[in-house]
Amino acid sequence: MIKLEKKHLAVIMEAGYVCIGMKRYKHARELFEGLAVIEPQSEIPHVALGNVDFCEGKLRSAIKCYTQALKVDANSSFAKVYLGEALFFDGKKDEALKLLTAVAKKDKGGAGEFAMALLDAIKKGFAPGKKNKGETGKRVS
């Protein structure tokens, strides 16, 4: 088994997220899949794989990745908040709200802040597929 230092893992993760930002999803997926093999005890690569699927619009696959992350670490706030987001976009609003509310109450860091931002947007009427305030209706690529 290959063992990498945390700083090297972080660099690979960052490279994967740069690939997502550049819409090079295949490359991002390859990096995160490699990390899932190298770090099987970490939920983070599974969350990252879910993020690739989410960005590609593959919501059910993203949900499976986040669920797998929670099997690795049932207490992962990041896996829970991203799962909540994916569930919301997949039309499972009640289930998403329950999960997002729990994360917002428990986590005072980045995952909790993200959950609160999502809850605030939902409260203000944001809905997937609906033209929301401030949107032009044109997709930006």
C-alpha cells in the first residue's frame, strides 16, 4: 500500500478541484479515484467524486458517492451537506432540509456555513430548474 503525506494528498485534491473548475471532469475523477484507493479510510475522495458527478448533472450518482462517504465516516459534515444539496437538486426537498438543518446546527465550520447558505437560499425561494432572482436564464459555460 502506498502511503502519502497529508501535504501531498492535499496537492492532489487541489489538482482535482482545479480540473473540476476547468470542466475536465474525466481528469478530476481519475485523481479522486486514485485517492480513494490510496486513502480507503478517508471519506474525502468519495465526497470529491460526488462533486464531480454533481457538476456533471449526475445527481443520483453523486448521491451514491456521498452515501459511500458516509459509510466510511458517518459523522462527516461535508458528506452530509453535499448529500443534502444533491437531494435538494434531485427533488427530495424534505429529506434535504432535514439533513441541511442538522449540519447547520452541529457544524460551526465550513460545512455548517454551506448548509446555512443553502437553507437561506431555499427559504428565499430558490428552486432547481426555476429562474431565480438575479439569473438571466442563460447558461454560462
